[in-house]
Amino acid sequence: MKNQIGRPRPRTLAPRLSRRQFLTGTTATAAGLALLGRGPAVLGQQVRELQVWHTEVEPQTVKTVQEGSIAEFERRFPGFKVRQQPLAWGDLNTKLLAAIAAGSPPDLTHLNPFMTASLYTKGLLRPMDELIRALGEKDIHEATQKLQYFDGRYYGVTHAMGGIYIAERRDLREQKGLKPPQTYADLVDLAAALTEEGTRYGLTMPGEKLYIGFSFPAEWLASNGGSWVDPTTWRPRLASRAMVETLQFLRRLNPFMPPSWSGQKYLDTLAALATGKVAMAYLSGARTIGYVERDAPEGMRDPEHFQPMFRPHGPSGQTGVSALDGENWTVFSQSKYPQEAFEFLRIFYKREHYMKYCHSVPIHLTPIFKSMINDPEYLAHPRIRKWRSWHDAMITGLREHRFLPIGFSRPDDKLLPFLAELDGSGIVADMVIAAMVGGADPDAAAVRAQQRAEELLTQLGFKRWS
Amino acid sequence: MRKSALVGWALLAPSLLLLGGLVGYPILYNFWLSLFAKHAFLPAQTFVGLGNYRYFATDEEFWRSVGYGGIYAGSTIVLQLGLGVVAALLLNETFHGRGLLRGVVLFPYTIPTVVAVILWKWLLNDSYGLVDYVLVATGATRIPPAWLGKDYIMWSLIVTSVWQFFPFVVVTYLARLQTIPPELYEAATVDGAGAWRRFLHVTLPQTGAVLFVIVLLRGIWMFTKFDTVWLMAGEGGVSQYVRTLPVYAYERTFTYLQAGMGATLAVLMFGLLAGATAVYFGLFREEEIVS
């Protein structure tokens, strides 16, 4: 057999295939593949997706959750796939509200405690009493146990706790022979003593709205005998003595802070502390340790140089109070797979998984279980051993009731259904910035904020005062 | 005749539907929304009529935002126009490397806003920014200015915006410059006109129409500019000193969670722009027609 140019046609090993055979074979293969692809569905094992949102975005935490709780859940619930979505803290509220509005919230999510009341009153949350009992109701630390407890039922459980402090250059303070500040005035004096013009400022804080307009003001109110609103009438108390005294204190503090502090972000302030540009960072959790170990000069990456301090109290307060970082897990009434979400939580809190989870960012993720906080296995982690004073500060703060959830000026603020809107409005941030860097008179700034807050609550339908 | 009219309408229908759906409906819905006290995400809403409009008439924040928006839009337009026209005139001359320079001038306009803002925030940072480093290193100052602090944030925002958007003026103006007949310049030169008089009596009248359009478009775009302002100042901090109307509308909707209020601000912004455009046309339309 020859081809057209006279060369022998190469022999082929494949048998000749007719067009009909080719078409039949292709169709059968395609059908087979399609069937295989939908195999589990055909067999009644359709892959279902459990949507889990959380705010712990550190890569090692995400990996720990994936390889621990999620892997076990997927083994125990074949046909289910868990999709975890880590979200930055600031993005959570908006994304969550949009998902609720669209009628498709995640099955399980972290929720900021100050939002819980708002969603509970709208009937959007699912109770989880059975889960809490299974986890050990009495073993859950009192600082978090009843944050989502409404009308005799539990609607959330905190994932982990992290105290907020002032992080200081302890060595610099001790060189000056000064003690940790107890009052607002002490902090101003300390910041003044540690400021060296042109080379180092005494203190810095982030200018982001979340902190300067919500988290810090709640702490200041709590530390100076004040509260966001009147507990009975819900009338805002932004022009109260507690707040005005705080604004006066902040004005005195401002000269010892970098001129551009109000444009700085949280991580900028930690970098400034680690690199020696400031002597104190007002916002610090145990995450600071990671930045110190990375950015501080060799030989200074230790608790002898970097130490946490509690918040000072104001002239009208008794104890300095700071925020306890710790969102709660929540299951929505609209969740698609609520029972599986609760099962996931049982696995998440299993000792072997939960210990690894807490160790993924040690001290920042302090366990909620009293039995685990001082467990030798938990304390054996190398970073906790090295930075033990930070862990001890956390324990002391819990014991002395120095923590409140983020944005709370008093424990009963969990009942206020408008804290998310107050936070979002930026009214308080405007007040603080105007008084601190804008040169506004503290009284005038407070009165203006009070008027704006009253207008806001009236517009939202929460006005109870006359 | 009647049948042909029907056919005409039928042929127009897809375009009308498209315009109605994509332009008309959102505008009307926004206006409708502005009559309600409506939560941004939850289904709660109450009809308040013109209540939102009455509120903003006396809202200090609103008027402050209008003021900041006016300062920002006005100054950036003037600076873009000045810088853009000068650059276009220079790039219209013949010199070695002109083609390359024309390409380079376009660069700021082609990069994404987020990149431009990050770049400028990095340059202007008082801890590690290049600008302050140079100022301190050359002895111009001992304490570096806080360009992103309260006193300079508006200036920093204006500089960033002018840098990013002046190439639009360059390109548009240059295109018109290239179509002016050279004979006009030759005749003016023969008549003894110097460079300045040639610009005043030949270039400017010839480019009046394009300047009219540039000011109109850039005015609208700068007054409604959101991304640059938001990325530069964000929330909290010194943002209240550059809180323009689009930012305030965004905050009312997505952070105060008051969608009705946000919609009202959008309608007011539209009204302000429409009014300003009408005045602008009234003042300069004749010049444009003559041109």
C-alpha cells in the first residue's frame, strides 16, 4: 500500500474505527464521565457545603482549623464539605448584614458581641443551650459565658479570648524610675517623660474609626465611671462628665504622640513600637509579640523590653478597663445546616483541636475553658513559656474584672441593639479627633457628638427619652 | 404613516428598554428610596416623605461635606487645568524625545487609583516616607511634617488627585492643539505677535470649546470622586477633614446603615451638579457655540 507520493503508508497498531463507532464510543464515555462526576448525588450523597466564617486570618490559624476540626468533620459527615472563610475584623459586619439581607447567611459565623443583641431582637439567631451544656457550662469562663445569654437561653459561644493592653518599652520606663500608670494623669506624665523630641514619642494609637471611635471610647467610659447611654432611657451620654474628662486627658496626651498618629493603622503602631519610634503603643494584644519578635532589634525581643500594662482609670473612675477581644460563634435561624453547624462546634472545641487552635496564636487566643487556661500542656508552648508575663497579665485582668467585650462600656451593653450603628456612624471618632488634634474645645465637641448621637438614635427608632 | 411610526417605536424599543432599565430605573428608585427611613440591609422601612431632605437642610455635616467637596473639586480642577494646558503646549512643540515624553505623561492616568494612592501615602508618610526623608536630610526641616495629619491631609489629597488626573487634560487639549492650522500662527507672527499674544489670540479662542468640555467633565468627575478620597483618608482619623459629599453619602448608607439617608444625599448631589452645570452652560455656552 502506497500513499500519493509513493512511500509506504506507516503501519498503525490501532484498528480502524468507523464514524459510527467513534460517535457511539464518545457519547458513552461522556455519559459515563458525567455520571461519575455526579456520582455522589446519584447515590444520594450529594456534596453539601457548610459555610463557616471567622475572623482569625493568621495563616497558621486557618491551616490549623482546616487540618484539625474541618478534616474530622468531613470524615464524620461524608457528603459535607466545610468551606471556611477568614474575614478581616472590620469586614465582618458589613458582609454579614448583606448576607442576612440576601437571605443566605453562613451556617456558622463569628459575630461581634455588640451586634448580637441587634440580631437577637430581630429573631435571627438560633439558641444553642444543648451545645453549651455539652461543652461544660460551668467550665466556660465568666468573662465570656453569658455575653449572648438572652431571656434564659444561650445564643453564642466565644471562640477564644485575648486581652487588650498598652504595650510598653519596659526598659525605658524603668530607666526613668517610673511605675506603670494607674490614672490618666500618670499616663500623661509617663508619655511626657519618655518623649525625646525628634527621635521618639511617648505613645501612639491607631486612628482607625473602629478603635478611636468605638473600642477606646467604650473603655474610657468604663474606666471613668461612665457609659454609652442611660440604662433606662437609652439617651446617649457623650456629653457626660466621664467623657469630657476623657477628652481633656486626651488633649493633654496628644503632644506626646506622633503628629500623624490619627492617620496610622493598628499595625503601623506596633511597627513603631518594635522599631523604637514610640515608647508605648496604646492598642496591643498578644499579637504584638509576633511583631516584636520580627521587627525589634536583636537582643531586645523579650519581655524585659516589651511588656503589657493595664489601662489607667480616669478621675471619676476606680479601675482601668480594656476590651476583651473574642467574637462568639453564632448559628442563624436562616442557616441551611444548623445541626451540622452545632456538630462542627462540638468538634472544634474537642480538646486536641482546640488546644492546637489556641496555640496557633498563643495568648492572643486564650482558651475559654477555665480547665485549660492553666493546663500544663497549654502552658508548655514555647512562646507562652517565653512570654509568660503576658499570659499572667491576661489571668490577672480576668481575675480583677478589667475586661469588657469590645465596644462595651458596661456588661449590660449587650442588650443595646444599636451599638453597630453607633460604631458605624463615626460620630464618636469625629468627637475624639476634633478634641485631640482639631483644637476643638472638649465640651463643645462632646455637646455636638451628643446632639448627633441623639439624632441618630431617634432616626433609628430607639428614642426612649422625652 | 401610522404603521411606519409603529415600526419605528418597535425598533426603538430595545434601546428604550435598555436605557430605562439601566439609567431611568435606578435614578427613579433612588429618588423613591430617599423618601423612606430605610435600613441598609434589613427589610425595615418607613415612609417619611421629604423628612430626609428637611433633615439635611440643617445638618452641619452635610454642609461641611459640600464645602470640602467644593474645595477639593475646585482646586483640583484649577490645578489640573493649569498643569495640563502647560504640559500640552510644551508637548506640542517639536523636540527630541517628544514621543516618549507624551507616553510618560500619560502614565499616572493609566495606573489604578489604589496604586496611585498607596504610592503617594508611602511617599508622604512621616515615619518612612521619601518626601520627609529628603526634607530632613537636606536640612529643610528638623521635625518632618505630618502630610497625612489634619493640617495637610487636604493638600496631600489634592496633590495626589492632580498628579493622577492632569494627563486627561494634556491628552484632550493636545489633540485639539494639533488641529489648529499653522497658518494662523504664521499670520500672527508676521503681524508681530509674540508667544504670549499668539497663545492669547490664536490658541485660546481655538481651544475654547475643548476647555469648556474639559472643565465640565472634570468638574463632574472630581465632585463625585469617591475612591481617591476614601483610600487616602479612610474612616476615622482625619477623614472628617476631607469628608466630601460622595464619602458622606457612602457612610450614611453603609456605615450608619441608613439607606434612605444615603439615597437622599445622592439625589442632593445630583441636584447640586445639575444646578452647577446649568449655571456653567448659562455663563459659557455662547463662547462654546462661537468656538
